[in-house]
Amino acid sequence: MKLVVFSSDGKTSSERDFANVPTFEGDKGLQAVKEVIVAINANNRQGTHSTKTRGEVRGGGKKPWRQKGTGRARAGSIRSPLWVGGGVVFGPKPRDYSKKVNARVRRLAFSRALFDRCTAGELAVIEAFQAGVAKTKAVNEVVTRIAPKGRVLLVDAGFDAVTSRSSRNLERVSLQDAAQLNTLDLAQYAKIIVSTKALEAILARANGGKN
């Protein structure tokens, strides 16, 4: 599969053939992509939300008024769910949202997502990110030449500290290590810019490596 490869400054580009890019026909792997993305989002949930039932809300032990003769509706506690400040009926409680997806499905989803981004022209390759660039302006210029708009993900096989600091103030730019790249990363950005070194690691994962 041919991909566009940019120079380190983003000023020149050429097409290069990468034989190891996975290929798919039809809708094979799309269901796996959905399952993996749902699982990633679920596993990122803390599940610490909590509400109090009427038995857990403080106070309300005394009956507000007598049962009959007041003309008002019967009430047994000011902590009834019908009252402001009362308990919550069937409210959320702490729980584990995590979902398990086996390695084979994760690998299939990763490969399919990679294939889709490559065929759509939404994955660009850069020879290398300029090491030691200490200015956010310089990083922004390179990114803008390759991806003028939209959220952008930069992927490298380990960013140096200077490049990371120079990129963190760019609101639309995120950084990810090739070893940590997942199916959700491949799906949620408008453009993905990958270094040649990172692409080698990604293709190795897509073709049977660890996911």
C-alpha cells in the first residue's frame, strides 16, 4: 500500500510503498473495532459514582406531622425520595465497568482500524520528528503543513523530552508512543502523523506482534 511520506520539516513529500500494511475486504473486522473501542472506553471509567438511598441519608427519623387531620398528604420521613434532599431511587452505585476482549479480537480491530485510516489517506508518515526542537511554533508549523485542520495525533517510537514539551501547548495535537497506540487512538483523530520508526513498530504489531 502506498502512503505519503513527508520530510522532517513537512515541506516535501513523496509516495512510498509499504508492503506490510494489512488489507481487508468487505466489513471484516468492523465488529471487532466496535467491541474494542467500547471496551477501552468502559475500562477507562472509574465507576466511583455513588448516590444515597433513603436509608443512607442523614436525618428523617421523626414523622414530619401526624397521619391524619392536617389536610396534607401522608408523610413518614423528610428523607423520602419524593422530598427535596431525600434519598435517590435506583441511583448509581460504585461498580466495575471493565470489559474483557481477547488478544485475537484486539489484534484484528487494530489491524482493521489501521487499514481504514491508510486507505482513507488519514495517516501520514514523517521521516522523523525533529529532535530537540524547543519551540512550539516550530512544531506547529510542521504539523500545519501536513494537517492544516482537525485533531492530530503524533506517533513516534519514544518522544524526547524537548519535543514533548514543545507540543503540549498545541490544543489540537496529542502525542502517543507506538507501543501504546490502540484502536481508539486510530479511530478518534482527524489525522495521524507517524514517524517511519514508529510505523515499523505499528506494522509489526498489526502483523502478529503484541497488542
